[in-house]
Amino acid sequence: MRRLAPIAAAVWGAFMLPGSASAALFLTLSRVTAAPGTTVAAFEPVQAWAPAKGIDVYLVPVRLKALQAGGVLHAVPAGRLVVRLGPLTVDRNHRYAITFRVPDVPPGDYTTAFWCRPCGGTFFTSAAPTDTWTPGHGPVLRVVRR
């Protein structure tokens, strides 16, 4: 047990550092194409290592200009396309997760983003600015009209 304590502390520390926050959470979507009103589940592929308390999930355009420069912000960006989906939870499979209805946003490519108060008040996304929509599972959701 004593050997596990430093490892657990290192993992927790990596999760808490703002500079590493963008690597700490990466939600995969249950579907990558959906119309407004469609239910989508998003989850971290690996088991959670810390409580999800204090982390809110947002839906944002993949090409959000505020995140293009450095990837991490210290405030939630303003704009009608930045939509709060709700708090991050830990599901019964012990993964970070959220289930949400796609909000009424214009068609385009979106990803999940996090406002993480325990990480020093940082805002970061699941997708990198270079990520693009692909069929199957991934971090980019293509919103379409019915």
C-alpha cells in the first residue's frame, strides 16, 4: 500500500495542475452525428481517478477562437455557442461521464469542454484544435438539422 500512495498522489497532482488539465479529461461521444434534441452520452474511456465534483461540462464549437492559442483558459468563454450541459459525473463503470440533449445550436462541429474549479479554475476541451470530425466514436460531434 505504501508504494501506491506516491503513484496516487502523482496522478491526482497531474489532474489538479492547470497546465496538464487538457490531457486529464477526454470524453468520447456515443454518437458523432446528431440533431438538436438528440440524447448523446459522453464518457472518459478509462476509469476515474478523482471525484468529478466541481467540474461542469460545456458544448463548444471545435474551432472556438478563444482556445486556439494555448488550449487552456482561466474563464468560461462568453458566446451563444458555448452551452453548459451540466456537471460531470462518475458512472456505474467508474468513468467520468455525462448524458445530454444536443442544444439548439447551428449545424457544425462541436466538442465537450470543461470548467474545472478543482484544477485551478481552468477551461479546456476534449478535442485539440486540429481534431476533425470522423465517423465512429471520437471527441467531435457534428450537429445537423433534421
